[in-house]
Amino acid sequence: MVGQRWRSQAEKRKKARYILNDVRQIKPQDFYAPIVGEFEQLVLLALVRLGNGAYGAAIRREIRDQTGRDAAIGTVYMALGRLEEKKMIASYVGNPTQQRGGRRRRHYLIDTEGEKALGRAYRAILAMAAGHETQIAAL
């Protein structure tokens, strides 16, 4: 019984060392950067590509054109809502236009936190793919 407890405590210390090692390997610029999911990354990248003031339908079209992934417009707006709640993007309502029958359009801007999250995700992908570019390109 005592031997089992000792092994258990030793295993806990060993696991704790691995966790600390992982924390030390995080780059200082990424330590406080938020983590985003795959689709949120695509939305942020679409905002970067389209520039400030992009709107939901244009973001959806950009994702479809660049990735071939046809997401429902509701999925795009849900991701935009999550990103806005996380303070990674900001939005504003534009002026009404004749083309839209006098309706206003919501435009989105990437914020500093979104840029940090996108940078962290990009660096993580590059680090994981380092040395395997030819294998990945062949997939």
C-alpha cells in the first residue's frame, strides 16, 4: 500500500514536470494570446484578406473561394458572434443602401486580440509542419 502511494506521488511529480516543460516552451508573445478553433481561424483570415469593414456574406464567400468549404451563413455569423464576445473582432452597423432596400449591413474589424490569436495559430502550424512540407503538400 505504501509502495503504491509512493509510486503514485512520483508519477504525479513526473507529470507535473512535463506540464512545466510545456509551459516553458510557449513563446513569450504567445503566452497570453487566446486560442481559437479551426473555423474561427478561417473567419479571422478572411477578415485579414478582405480588410476592415468586411461583412458576413463576403466572409462566407471568401472562405468558400479560398478553401472550397461551403459553410452555412448561420455558421459564419455564429463564429463572428463568438469572436466578438472574446473581443477578437469588433463590429459596426453601416449606412443603409438602395441595393439592400434601405437595410443596414453589419461590418467587422479584426482587433488586437484577434491578430494575436491568429499569429499564435499560424506559428503553431508552422512549428508542427517544419521539416514535413513535402509530405504535407503531397496529401
